[in-house]
Amino acid sequence: MNRMKLIAKKHLTLLMQNEIFADFFNTFLNLPVFGQTPIFMHSTRQWYLWPELPCNLVSKHKGLMNWMEKHRLPYFCKTNLCLHYLLCEELLSFIRSPEAAEMLRWIKADQWLLEKCIGGSRGMWRFRAFMQGMAGEELTKFWLATERILGIDETDESQQDLYESLIQVLMATHLQEGSTVVILCNTTIESLLKMTPYHPQHVRSRREILSEMQKVALFKIESYWLPNFYIHCKLKMEKEPACRHLLEQYEERLHRAGLPKQAVSPRPPMSIRQSSSETQSYCSLESKRKVWDHVTGQGYSEGGKHKESRKKKSRRSSPAHKKHRHSARHSASSSPSPADQIRDSAMGISDESPSFKSSPSEFMSSPLANELANAITYNKLRSSTPVVQFPSLLALKTLVKSPMCLDFLPWALTADKCAGRPFREFLLRRDYGLEVHLLDLWHDLEDFLRMMLCSLGEGNILLRHVMGERICELYLTQNSNWHLPLKLTTLRNLQNLLPSGHVIPWVLKAQKEICKILSFLYEDFLQNDDKMFLYYVSGKEKKLSAEEPYEKDENRRLARRITEALHLCQTLAGMRDFELLVGEHWQMMGTQDLGLGGSIFMEAEPVVHKMDYSSMTFEELARLNPKMAVELLSNNFKAFCKSSPSSGVFSRPLSMRRNLHWTRSSLSFMRKGPASRKPPLRPRALSEVLQNPIHLDYFRQFLKMHNAEAPLLFWMAVEELKNEGNPRIQRLQVNDCVRTFFFHSIPPEKLLDCDADIIREIPRAANVTVPMLVTAQFFVMKALEEKWFQMYQGLYPESDLSITAGGRGRRGSLMKEKMVSGECGAGFGCVSSCHRFRPCLM
């Protein structure tokens, strides 16, 4: 069965447990075509409704689930966004698989970070933007197109025309001889090109070939483009301060690789946020109009709203709101499309929204001013060119009262195409055949306008003529079944000028006339949506609570959320061009959190997830952060001391010394002559050597001559990090020490010349602490003393052992030693001769 149909048949409560699905579904729910646009916070399992229910009504979350299963989920399964969700799940399953870990040498921390980069609708936008202009882009488009074709039932007569058209588009774009998909998939398509559309055997064979090619294309994406995307993300995140907390979590997960997983706390039950005390009625049309005013930066067009706007004037112009408006303006997922730029230029709207310090009347021009502007425009245009103001952003300023939704209806119609055509299906159920025909014409004109503006740079003249001829044949000829209720001049100029660029003003004019006709039906659509929503979700009346109302800035955040959702859906559906990945996009990655709204709900500051030390066991806390263990569990400090090996940390046992004779290696060491000066006294213990800088330097030269300097350097490194007071610097020193001595090309047992168990445990430990290094230091110095210290003592004469601290005993023993060794024989003979010569003089 088709995977999209399987999603539609699942219970939505089970689907919302998946964080990735919740993010894609949130993006879909916030498209501006719908009346109710809720958002689900996965971490708190709470629904935020907009518009909110009246504060005197009880909300039922089970009714909300049933309503969305019947009136939202079926449309989601028809969208391009659902195809991207399926692709995202395929990539995530590969990332988490043991095969990927073995093939690409990924560990759990790498898998976690890559899921952060690619998870959600914005993660897929980021991945596709990375592959722009490369072969991976063609493979991804082929996978999405094939997934849609394989989901169609060819035996259904109502879908055969759609199936045939999609097959022809796929053949023309991706399955030509020498195309990127054919070369990389290594498939012969001659038999595929000869198959007829509806032959039973050919249908089965075509499905098998496309399915096999889709698997190969997905493997190419997973094995090559996904690892390159991960490397690119890590390099960019290291340069972006907003992503620093993600890298810190990545390092923590590296250290926790060997630890058992923490117990997952039970999830709270699903609920709906309580409505504000100011919410008295429910009307999505009025609420949508307020959000539209925030999107355009204009005040309300009705006179009754001016007074309210003036009252809120001082609050809107606060510095906090200016900062939020600046961040919202630069947070769009993609740059405005060429069609939007023409609309803005036709209105005279700049990139920056008007300052909220000005009153709404400053943005609303009078009819006399409009007439003057039109008179000036007439002098600059040809007589055949109509004066057009594009209806998507400019409210109609006429003396005749127009529908409330007319100014933002093009905004909603654009989203209707991205949302599975719910408004079109509403018209079909009401038997509005002519209005459906007009809606299709509006979408075709929108596609032609977008293609027209893009083809100016690409030179795609053929596609322009094909689309122009198709529009004329379907809508403007006398053979068409419908008589369009548009102005005669508009229809005539569309028919005469369509393939050329001079038709652009008449395209805008025709879309404006279509919006006038469909505006009242769209209001009916919103009213029907409100009616069904209240039927499922609203409960009994309740007593009003005395809670404070929510912040008024929520409408501004909602406008930003809806804009982000529309931009993401348009870009993933191919209705907008992908931007190059720049610093702003990596800042968004640092601020977004899938558990708190995800791709369309960005906070101003990064959401930092700190490790929950309170839920850890004492052993885990002692290994990860010993200092935190002492601070948080000071009452159990005795248990902490018992859990640490006291023999290796708090005391240092003495070892027996063995007398070694003076060897040839010692003589060769003295002949070569170290650069440092030899200490005069012979050391009695290794601790004397370590505490005396002269002895330490001489002992180091001795070990260096025997290629055994590493144990002493390890002791010096551990002593340095033990005396460090800054925990951050100490952590860096610990990492450097472990990397130098335990991940060397030589095994640590041979490098440190020690076979203790702690030497083999440190390389396998997830997090190496200072007590572990101190324990290893003790065993290393014990082995060093047994093997090299007594040999080092052989550099000194054996008689040095009898030298005492007193001067007399020292001189007596020295004279005795020299007399025994014969070094004082000549002096003694001279004294005897003088003693015998003295009597002869007398």
C-alpha cells in the first residue's frame, strides 16, 4: 500500500509522538489558507490554538485530534511536504542504522548531530539547499517524483490522466539518455521508453524499474551526499557562535558513549493551552485579518480600529519590539520570489516594514490621492497597458465596501496549492464548477508569471510558449466549456499577448478580478472551517478564571510563524528558489528546537539543553563531573570517597628497592654527557628526584638516553593538571594528556611501561577524570621506580649511601674511603718522609 495512505490511516496521537512528523505537520497546519492554525509543542505535549477558543468554553484535546484526522491529515498526505517527510525518515533510518555506523565510522554523537542538522522541514530545506547545482539535487527530485508516481493507483480511471502526465514529465526531465539520474543509477531505459501507459504487463514492469532506480538513487544520496553534508555542517557550526551549545552537547555525548542510557521520564498527557481571558468570541476571518496587518506592517483599514491602534502606539514602539521586528524580518527561510518583488514595487513597499510609531492613517491614502497617483501613472504607460496594483499585498481603497478577505486572498490561494487544495475541494463539494475553473486559471497564471520572471534570466522561451498556449486553449478559446466572468478587455488582451512579456500587467489584472469573485466563497470556506472546529473541540461552559491575558506580541509571532511555514512549503515544492547557505541559516539552526515548535517557531536566543545531573546515578555523576558530584551531593561525600579507589588516589604505598650494580649503560650515559649538571648527592628515593629540579632534569636526561622518557613526562603532565584551579583549563589539559599518552601510535602499556589495569581502562572510558589519571600516575611511577630508578642510583658511588647529614661523620667517612681506595697514598708517604727527616736536623 502507498506509504502516504498508510499515514492517513494511522491515529494522529501516535503520529505526534514522532518529533520529526510533528515538525512537518506543524509546518503544514500553519499555512495561511486554513482558518484554525494550531501548533504543537512536542516537549510539553501542549497545543497552542489560533484563534483561541472563547475563554468560557472547555477545550477537548481528543476532539481536536478527531477534527485534524478528518479535516487536516488527509490534505497533508497529498502535499509535497509529506513526500519530504518520507525522504527525511528514510535518511534518518539510514543514519541510525548499524550499516551506516560501520560504513561511515559514525558514533552515537555523530548520529545525534546529523539528526539535528537534517531533521524537520527546515532540516530538509537545509539539505536540499546544500545540494543545489549538484548531481544530488537531480537524484533528490527524481526520488520525490518517483515516490509520488508509485503512490498512484494506475487502475483507477480518475487518476489515469494524472499518472500519464507525471510519467511524461518524469521521462522528459530525468530519464533522457545521458541524464544524471540514468548515469548514476546505471540503468538502461530503452525498454522503459517503449512501454505503453496502460498495458497491465508494462505497468508492472515500469513500477519495478522505477522502484529499483529509486532505491539506487536513495543509496547514492545516503552514501555520498549525506556524509558531505554532515562535514559541511560541522565546519559551519564551528564558526557560528549561536551553534556553540550544540557542539558542547556533541562533546558531552562523546564522553558519554560508554555509559548506559538515562531513564526516559514519562511524558505528560496531551493538552490544549488555556485561552486568554480577553478571548470572548471565535472568528478566524477577523483573526486572520489582524495577522495580515502585522505581515504588511499596516494598520487596520476600518475606522473603528484606529483608536485601538493609537492606544497601543507606545507599546509597539518599544525597543524590544523593534528588536523582534528586525529579527523577524531577517528570519525568512528564503528571499522573496520575483513575483513578490513585482508586487512590492507596484505598491511602493520597501524591504523594511513601516515604523509602528506612525498612525495607521499615514499608510492609508485617500481616494483623491489615488486618483492623482493614477493620473501620473497614465502619462508614463502605453494606452493598451492597464493600471494594475497587485492584490496580494495592497488593500483595495474604494468607496464601495469590499470583502474583508480580499486583500490577503492571494496569500491564501498561494498556500492552498501547497496545502493539498482544501479550498478547491470545498468548491467542488458545493458544486461551484465555474469558480473551480477560475481558481485553476488563477494558479496557472501564477505559475506562468513565476516562470516568466525566471525565464528572463535563463532564456527558457519554449516553456513560456507552451504554458501560454495551454492557458489559451483551456480557458480563453470559444471551445472551452466555461464562459469566464471577467472583463472583455482583460480576456481579449490575455488571449492576444499571452506568450509575450507584455502580458504581465494583464495577468495581474485578471488575478485581481478572480480574487473579487472568489473572496465571498473563501469567507464561506473559513466559516465552515470554524463551524466544524467548534463542533469537535469546544465543550461545556466553565467559570471564567482571573488569569492575566497573554502578550499582545503573540500576533506578531504568529505572523512570523505563518510566513515561515509558507516560505518553507513553497521552496520545497519548487515554487521558490533555494538560497545559498549563509550565516543567518546557521544561526537559525542554533535557535530552533524541534520540541518547541521546530522549524517555524524560532526564539531570539539559542535554546541550550544542559545535562540533567539530578537524574543520574551517583556513579555516572562521579565519572562525568566529579566536582558537581561533590557540590550537589555534599551530604553523601563519605559515599563518594568509598566509591573511589583509596589505594590509588589518597595514598601512595611504598615499594621495596632493589640494589642494581653499575652497568655499562650508565658509563655510556656519562661519556655522552648530558647538558644538565649532575647533582652532588645520591638520591635515596624517587620522591627526592621528583622534588629537586636539578635531580629531575638529570633524571629526565638519563631516561631520554634510554628511550624511556614517556613515564616521567606523564607524571609531569598529571602534576600540572592537578594544580590547575580553572575547571575549563583543567578539562582541556585532561583531554590533551589522554590524547598524548593513551591514543599514541604505540600502545599505552608499552609507552608508559606499565601493565596496570587502569592503563587499559582509560582508553576505553567515555569520560576520563582527574582521579583516574592520578591513579594511573601512581602505578606508572611505581613501575618506573622498579625498573629505572635503581639503575639511575648506579650512576653514584656505592659509598655515598653511608654519607650522613653531620659534617664530621661525612669528612671521616670520606677520608676513610679515599684511604681504602688508595687515592691518599701519595700524601701519606710524603708525611712519613718528613717525620724521619726531622731527627737528622737535630
